[in-house]
Amino acid sequence: MASERVFQALSCAVLTISDTRTLETDTSGGFVVSALEQAGHRVARRLIIADELAQIRGALDRAVADPEIDVVIATGGTGITARDVTPEALAPLVTKAIPGFGELFRQLSYAEIGASTIQSRAEAALCKTTLVFILPGSTGAVRLALEKIILLQLDSRTRPCNFAELLPRIRG
């Protein structure tokens, strides 16, 4: 008889990339925190980071280097304007890209917002031993990504496979 998988709480960092939001007005970051905590995960860090490449890269690098952080979820800065530099900030930190996340996110998003989804550069990657997801700043996009993809992959009970069960193997 196969044993049931046991839920494993992960430690997460939530970063909001914005020049205008505060912790009080950050509905997308607030949704991420709430959803993670309701799912049973721990939010170890929550920050608002200005739309500046060096600041974003520094915050991502510190979160990835922190042995207490399993997962980083960043919102904002994934569009195509001059100030949208989150993917560029993440790029040098990527150990292994996870292209399926962005592909699936845009497919699901297309069902909700149509062709406008092509403006999103949402992506996921493994950076050393930390999972990093970068999402658009809109609360609707964040909700979609969390409810349809991320929370399922962070749940060690999700079958047939999930990211949570891979983290121990990734950390060797």
C-alpha cells in the first residue's frame, strides 16, 4: 500500500517591483503572502524594490543566497516598457531556466485576457538551489499564476510530481 505524501511547508520571499507601491497599497504582493500562508507555507521576507535593475538584482541575489529561502516570488517589472527590467535582473542568476512556467502561464492567461498576454515576460528559474518566479504586477495575473500553477507545484502532495519534492534532491 502506497503511503500518502506529507505536506512540506516551504520558506518564501515575496518581492514587489514597483516605484509607486507600498506595503499598504501592494495588493499583488499581499495576495501572494496570503495565498502562501493559507497554503501552509512561511513568508520569511517581504520587500518592495524600486524599478531599478541593480536594486532588483541585488534583492534577488540576496534572497537566492539566503539558505532559509526555498522560493522567491516577485511581482512587477515583467512587461516591455523601459522600466520593466525584472527578467534582465534575474538572467545572470539563473542556473536552470524553467520555460514551461512562462509558456503555461501565457496559455492560461490567454483564456482570460486574450492576445494581450504576449506582453508578459513572466518566467521561472532555478537559481542555485532556490526556485524563483517572476510575475506581472497585476493582481489578476498573480492570482492566476498562484492558483493554477505555483501553489500546486509548491505542494509536495501534488501528483504526479512537483517542485517541492525536488528541492531536497536539488540541494543534494
